[in-house]
Amino acid sequence: MEKKIQYTVSIYTENNVGLLNRISAIFLKRHINIESFTTSECEIENVFRFIIVVEMTESGIEKVIKQIEKQVDVIKAFYHTDEETIFQETALYKVKSNSLFEERHIQKSIKESNARIITVNPKFFVIEKTGFRHETDKLYNDLAPYGLLQFTRSGRIAVTKSKMGISEILNKFKNQKKKKK
């Protein structure tokens, strides 16, 4: 039986209404849980990159990529293992202000985790931590006993270690769009 592993899916698209719904429907129909989902503009103007993290078999991810690429607004889709990518997440932790000054453990945790305080006011302070999931989880566990008021974490952001050739594809796409105008 084929082993399930974690894949980072990169989808380069035009920014059109309804595409997010169509892409997520592909995963839904196959009963694939999306562990992380991030989107932003990429290195080419007006082209967006979706980064989706899923756990599945390689044969399964190959089928999903083929189906994603059939979507009209999709320029190109790729999948990579964790070993083939450089990735991070960002987390924000909102903690009661009195804890910062009364509990030395919090200051020590912030320093040891290479996190930073981004705002302080009389009622709360906010810490930002960028790193791997296990690192943001560790800081969460360190802060939880001291009045953690809110917590949020971004989805994965990632770049590949090897050249993907996407810049050439995107430049061709951009030039085709200019010719149509």
C-alpha cells in the first residue's frame, strides 16, 4: 500500500472570482483534508499563488494536480515534499500584559524561541513567531499557562529548493495577456 506523506501544492492562477471554491471542491470530492491554505500575489504582477498543504499518496496528489490544471484560471500547478521546499509559518499570541512583567518564564520563552513582541498596551501584549509548526506549537504550550487570550497561525508559505521554471511560464503568460489587450 502506498504511503501517505505531506505535500505542498503550489498553484499559479489568475485572480478570478470562484476559483478558490472550485479548487477546494477538488479536494472535498476526494475527501482530502486541507491542513493549510495560503494565497498571495507571486513574483509576476496579477498572478497569484495558492499554497496548499495536504497529506496523501503520491499517486493521489498527481491526480489532484491534473484536475486542478484543468481549471480555466489555473496557469500551472506543482507539488513538492517537505524535503524539496523551504517553508515557514507565522503565529501571533495575545497574552495578558501583567504576565509579561510578573512571569520571567515568558520573557525567557520569547527570547529562546526567537520570537518578538510587536505591541504592548496596559491590557495585553502580542508576540510574533515565525518558524516551523513544532516551534510555534512549543511557544503556544509555553505561553498557555500565563493567560493566552488569543492565538492565530498563518498557513504555510513556501519556496522550492530547486528551480521550478515557473518564471518562464509566468512571463509567457504575462506577455500573452499583454498581446490580447
